[in-house]
Amino acid sequence: MLRIHFTSQDLLRVRLASGPDRLWEAVLSAHQAHQPGGPPVFREWRSRVLPALTGEARAYLRITRPREGLRPPTGTSSPTPTRPGAAAQAYHDQALAPFWPAIRCAVEADVAAHARTLTSGGTAALLSGLHRSVVWRDPVLSIATAADGDVYLEGRGLTLQPAFFCGQAPFSPSDPELAPVLVYPVPHRSAWLRQPGAGRHDRALAALLGRTRAAALSALAHGASTSELARHIGVSAPSASEHASVLRDAGLIASRRERNSVWHTLTPLGRAVLDSGGVDQRVPAAVS
């Protein structure tokens, strides 16, 4: 059992990360690569990625081979092309970058859900609903893990970092030199590697939404900006924005501004519609 001890100041300094952290995802995915018998949701990823890694990317796996515990490598917030950073960059480009939209979509969806909990119920509700293995009894957050220990925040606060490649239980690095962080797993879709295909599934979506909006919903499976959506479905940016607005009004997508662009992701309803192929085939076609 891992026990994280809070003071009243720590409760005021709980921070929910806004998205995936590249360093943590690199370290955790490398850890999953070392576990051929690990969670089934990562098995197809391993079978696709590992045989194709270059020697430089494989060097990163050797660097991050689990020893006494997990911790992010020191340095900047993302791998840089300097040695041993060159190995980290090669690994990121080959093992993570092709799947980053899916990673980001899953993590941001989890962040959005917990942010709503924080807004409606406060910090105690957020900590209580973080993960099935977590129990909050003020002032201690207890986590059912194999490791046994105590972490005293002592006014430093705690960052909650959702991680796509995290295993089945949250963990907190024990290194006192690191800022306090609790890394926890996010829910996964079993078909997160699947690309939208042709056939009855797509015809059902087209019948429900119209061909263009069905294509837009599929293009947003892993999230996209308005300009990226326009390129995916072959329309102008204003037209893509209009289609996104209709999907958003229907509750199928959520949109948020990031600097000079708007990022769109599927809502749980949108994900269900996309995964199920829409609705009964008898539903009449919508006007696109």
C-alpha cells in the first residue's frame, strides 16, 4: 500500500495535468515493451512497433530497462536529438508519434472527465474517483500497489498525471528530488489501434449523418484541429468548422481552443456512435 499524506496546503495545490506527458509516455511505453505478457490492450502495439524499431530506438529500450522503479529521464519536457537524447527521439518518432493522436485523445478525455468532477465535487471528490485502487480518507490517499511506503507532500502539492501506457495501478516516484506526482492509468478502447474501414459500418454512419459528416466523425476518432479536419475530409476550413459545429450541437464532439486553433475530440456519445456503426440501418439519411 502506498500512502500519500496531505496537509491543508497540499489540498489547495492539487493540479490535474492538461494532457499526456511525452517523457512519462516514453518511459512507460518502454516498460510495457519489456513485458510481452503485459496488458492485452498493448499487445498489438508491441507486435507492430518492436520489430520495426531501429538500433537507435532500441538503445532507448536498453536505457529505460526497469531496475529499481520508474522515473522520467531528466531534461526537457520532450526527447531532444542529443545523445542519449537521440535514442529517446528515435524511440518517440517510431514507437509513439504514429499513435500520438490516439494517446492524446484518451488522456484528454480522462482529464475532461476528472475536471468535471473537480468542478462539481471539489478536490476530495477528484481524489476519491481517480482510480478503483485509490481510497481517499482525509488527509491520506491510499493506493493499492505492490510497493509499500509513505509520501509526505509537506505543502508541495501533487500533480495528477494521467498516462496512456501506465499499467493497471497508479504509482508515485519515490525520488525526493522530483516534484510530487501521481501517475495513473486512463481507460482504453480495445480497438484504439484500429483505423476506420469501409463497409457496412461506414454506410450506417453515412445513412445517419450524411457522407461528409460521417467522414468528419471518423476523422475525429483521435482528435484533430479544424484545419486538420478540413484536410482529412477534403473541404475548406470554414466548411469543416460548420460540420464540427453540427456534430458538437448534437453532442458527438467537444471542442476547445488551443492558442490560434480549435481542437475537436469525440464525446462518449460520439465514440459510441462511431464504434457501433451509427444506428439501425432503417434510420433515414440526414442532409449533409
